[in-house]
Amino acid sequence: MVKINENYLKLPGSYLFSTIAKKVSAYIEANPDKKVIRLGIGDVTQPIAPAIIEELHGAVDEMGEAGTFHGYAPDLGYGFLRELIASEDYIPRGCEITADEIFVSDGAKSDCGNIQEIFDQNCKIAVCDPVYPVYVDSNVMAGRTGEYDETTGKWSNVIYMPCTAENHFIPELPEETPDLIYLCVPNNPTGTTLTRDQLKVWVDYANETGAVILYDAAYESYIAQDDVPHSIYEIEGANTCAIEFRSFSKNAGFTGVRLGFTVIPKSLVRGGVMLHSLWARRHGTKFNGAPYIIQKAGTAVYSKEGKAQLKEQVAYYMRNAKVIYDGLKEAGCEVYGGVNAPYIWLRVPEGMTSWDFFDRLLEEASVVGTPGSGFGPSGEGYFRLTAFGTYENTVEAIERMKKMPSLIK
Amino acid sequence: MVKINENYLKLPGSYLFSTIAKKVSAYIEANPDKKVIRLGIGDVTQPIAPAIIEELHGAVDEMGEAGTFHGYAPDLGYGFLRELIASEDYIPRGCEITADEIFVSDGAKSDCGNIQEIFDQNCKIAVCDPVYPVYVDSNVMAGRTGEYDETTGKWSNVIYMPCTAENHFIPELPEETPDLIYLCVPNNPTGTTLTRDQLKVWVDYANETGAVILYDAAYESYIAQDDVPHSIYEIEGANTCAIEFRSFSKNAGFTGVRLGFTVIPKSLVRGGVMLHSLWARRHGTKFNGAPYIIQKAGTAVYSKEGKAQLKEQVAYYMRNAKVIYDGLKEAGCEVYGGVNAPYIWLRVPEGMTSWDFFDRLLEEASVVGTPGSGFGPSGEGYFRLTAFGTYENTVEAIERMKKMPSLIK
């Protein structure tokens, strides 16, 4: 009789976004005349840029002709894309990253979720709290996290690094030494960042302790301030301790197109083994490459026209971020993020939980956001709004929020 | 100090197809005037059919307009594709499979490789021998296979079910009861199949023992004979013991397009848990859906024009299969497969190993094939040729082989 992986059963049943979806459905049913504005899920709304659409059409045509048809892609991605990533995203920033250290994939979520496989079963993970749920959940499934405590919202074998207004959202070095350190910068959900100096502390720490930093830079293109690094490899010493995840979802609107990449420097060695070779083996065995047409689309992200169009797209969303940030500030709220990231992290009014505020926001303003507690215990008392809506809806949502009885102090 | 997953290090270093690639490169360098014909790797050569190209263009245009742009896809796939799969691939064959039991993915390789995660660490797997290497390798990585014996080519904790000419390539029920049974029908690499009655034996066995059958039907569209089932769910009782993997790679040439699906009936329960819910959780946590434009392309596979065009494509490859099969038979070879599958499985001349024959074939005919021993110990003494080349090359390759001194008895 086969046995199932019992670790899966440890995962709390109600997933954040499905609970939200249910509450919103119930609200809409009860209030059919209200226009609900969604500033909840981190999905983009702007269509794919013209330069990318053109590249996609060209690649589709290639697939229809025997002479230019492409079958199985190289396991680690086409050279044309890997070279472009190295020369556009890394070399100009002074990072020593070469094309063959880049693994093209179908997105950062898959890579963030799968990377834990190449590490030992007994590795101890450290996560910022609050955090993107995939880091913890994928380790729960692998049996690394111990037991879940409903009261504290914590797993017994996970090191939590609280990031709250009190410590300016800067994780402190943990007392217990972790093996794997997940960092998401700019952060989802708080929208906050680390400066070069702040990140250097972590790189040094990882090199000293032999830990590996799993660095999620999916929101890199939203960075506006000079002292915030776009890649961890801008920090000296990162090549021997860090794996970086990047995505085309947020800089180019590829949430439904699916393309990302992971960087593992060949100098990142643990137990005498290059982690690069382990990940290459995983790619070769359990993945068959991102589609040719999608990899070609990725090249247009780096073309002159593509860059110009995407710069506008990012600016569009960051204008939304400013509308949210400034509007709520004006209303007297305590707000964070929104400067180097498309997320605004809001302190909920005193005496309310994150879910209380979710309900009030929906009831009083017909606006959907995400309760901070859904991202971890230290997210309690906070709330996430995203800048990925349309400008018009964003403006309207903030106007409505400003009139909310529960927001006015 | 982080530790790596040491199971990865147990995998034998030289991967079959990379060894082949090196030998071929060396041959080409030494013989620059020879035209090498590749009948080795199972990649297709015909371009994507016109109906699918048209659908792709349409979907690309949708992504470029705000009103029809698609962001994150539903975790388990778009309803429009899942409904079509259920109504086209399953209902007409009498299978009780509904759309919500179908999980759309980026291909059967990913799914075959990842499915083992939802089972317990101590599950014992059984594989046909020879077999597609992903089944075993993904379990090696998970630490289920014990140690590798270089002499026998076997893992200590894997149940091997030899499939050779002696037992007509029909796996026998193993002495030791396995938890997970991998079956690939039509088979890669042997090109042989199981009839309904033969498959019924396995379904009954799995239901009796509580094992789960992992049924890889990637080559289903090549089935020509009536008594060979296209899906395991044609067999009574399969809904309570089998997971089926399907691919668009071989029926529609999607090796570089990437689309597949996995079926887990809701009635498949082990330890009181629906396997469907475990796989849904994995999809939701570690995967972000197949691209919208690719899922739309999948719908064209089922359109009237698409079906007609793909029928021709399959017929094209099967004409090649017949050329190979008949030609080698005529030359006095012992050949199998090629009737319900695009693979021809050839007994190598007496006294030679599979790799000996690989070298002779390359030397004497400039033809590349795949040594049977690369698929498992019982593949020794056999050789795989694929029908996925062009017709002209296939004819030429066989003409050359007929003249090979080492083939003529």
C-alpha cells in the first residue's frame, strides 16, 4: 500500500488568496450594485508591450516553417537569451556573472519552490516575517519545517526574522545559525528594501557561516533609489554564497507569459560540490526548457524599443504606487514601501487585526487588499495594497479609502 | 554550514545523450565530408501545424490588448482547455474523467519527474526495464532508490521488470510488491504496447495491493491497433489506482512549445487522502500555470483543421517507422515496435553490446541511434531508432544500414 507524503497534510488548509476570493464573491453577491476595485493580488493589468508582441509573432512564424522550427530547447535555456541577460542585467552593474551561470525557467515561483530540493533534508531555513508564502510552503512539503502552531502562526523548525516598522523592516541576524536564508528584495509584501551596506551584512554572515542566501529579486525593476542594489552580486562576496531568482513577470508583464531565470555562480560551492551542477542536473531531469517563442519574447525585453516601452509600464505602476502612498499618508495613515516596489504596506487602524481591516475596507469602500497576517505572524496589524491596477481604479480606490470612517482617526 | 542533497551525487555522471553527443562530435570532426543522419533523440522535426500557428498568433494579439490581456493563469489550467481534453480525449473512449481531474502543465517530463513528491519517502518504485530514465532519476534525487551497482546497472532499492523479446516486452507482476508502478505505454524505448487485457492485469494488481500506477501515455497518438488502449482509464478500475501523463509533444510537435497534462481521478484515494488534492497543492505552490498563448495553442490541436493536419503529421512519422521496420527486417534484423509507436527497437548483431553497435553504426553508416543499455540493464543488446527524422533522411539511413558489413549475417 502506497503512503502519501504526510508533510503536505501539515499545510494549513485555507490558503490566503482563496479565502480572499470567497469573501469577495460573497460581498459581490450581497452588493451587486457596488463596483469592487481589486488592489489585492500581485497580478499585472497592462498588456504586453508592442516590441514583445512583435517578437512573439516572429517566433511563432519560425515555429511554422521546417527550416526555422525549434524542438527541445537546451536544458538551461537558449544561449541568445542567457548571453543577453548576462550582458544587460549583470555586466553593466559590475557583477561577475557569465551566461553559463544563468538558468532560464518558466518563472521565479517554480525556481523558488524547487531550489530547496538540492539541499539536505535537515537544512534549517530562515525567512523574513512577513514573507512570500512559497518559501515556507515548499519547505513544509519537503518536511523541513517541523510542526505548525496555530496560535503563533509559526513552524517549530523555521527561523523567523521579524521585519516591522520597529526595526525599519530590516531583518536582524538570527541568534540561531540557519543553513538557507531567504531574502526577497525589494520585499513582497512590505515593499521595503535593503541598501548595499545592509545587504553586505548578510553576504558576510553567509560566507562566515557557510549558509546560502536564496535571493528573490523579482521586483528589481521597480528600484528607484541609488543605494539599493538591483542584484545581490553587486555585493562583494555574494558569488560564493548566493543564488538569485529573477522574473519577467513584473518588469515586462509576463505573469501569463511565464519566463524567469535563476543565477548560480560556479564559485558557489558547498561540501566540495558546485551548487550549479546540482541545479543543472535538476533542470535536465525534471524540466524541458521554457518555450522557444517565450524565450525569444524575453530578448525583446532588452531591445531598445522594448526597454523604452517597459520603462513606461513600470512608471505607470509606480505612479499608482505614489497615488496610494501619498493618498493614505494624507489621510493620516502609517504607510511603507511604494518607492522601490509596487507594494504599499499599511499599518491598520489601532485595535483592528489585518482581517478586520480587510472586512472593513471591503464593506466601506468596496476595495480588496491583502491582510498582512497572510504573509506571516509579524504581518499582523499590516495590510498590503498593490500598484498593479489601472490608474483610474487606483485613484478611485484611494478616494474611497480617504472617506472610510474606520480610517479617519 | 548548509549541506547539499547527497542523493544527487549518486546519479551516474555520464548521461546517455551527452555521451552520444560527444561521440558524434568527435566523429564529425574526424570525418567532415560525411553526412551524419540522426535517428537518436526523440525530438520531432516537422513544423507546428498551420491551425496551431494561427491560434498562436491570435492569442499573441490578445496579450497585446488591455481588454483581452491574460495575467496569471488558473493554477490547474484554463477551463477552456481542460473541458476540451475531457470531452475529446476521454469521454469518447468511455473514460469517466471530468475537466476538474485534469491538470495542465508545461509537459509530461516535468509531471513525471515531480509526481513522486506527493508520495512518502519510503515508497518502493517498480519500473519496466528498459525505461525512460526520468522515472528512476527523479526517485534517485528523492533518496528512494538505494545504491547504484555499476556492474549490474541497477539500484538496490528499485524493482526492475525486464521487458525483452523473451517475454514479448510484457512486464510480469513482480515478486516483491511495489508502491509505485511506472508504466510507459506505448513504450519508450521499445515501441511496444500492452493490450487492454494485459493492462487490466496491472490495474487489478494495483487495486488489490494499494499500489499506484503512474501511466505515461505520451505516445498515445501513434497507436494504430484496436486492442491497445489510448488511456488507462479505458480499463475498469483504473480510476481508483492510476495517474495518467499526457503530452502535446509527440502528437502535435510541441517539444519546443511545452504543453502537457496529468489526470488524477478524484476517486484515487490513499491513506484517506485524495491524491488529486495533493497534486493541486503542489501545482499551486510550485508552478504558475502554462502560458496563456500555449494553452490556447492546445485548443487548436482539437479543432477540425488541427486534427486533420496532425493526423497527417503522425502518418508522416509512421511512414518513417515502416521504412525503418521493413528495411531492417528485410536485412535480416530482429526488430520490434514501430507499429503503435514512433520507436523501433532493434536486436544488435550477436556478440556486440549496444554501445559496440552504436560505434559501428556511426562508423559504417554515419547514422546515430541510441544504445538500448542507456535505458536500463535489460536494454543491453538492443538499440533504439526513432521515426522523427525527415522521410528522405530516414530512407537514406536505412539504405546505408542495409549495406553495413556488421549487419549482414
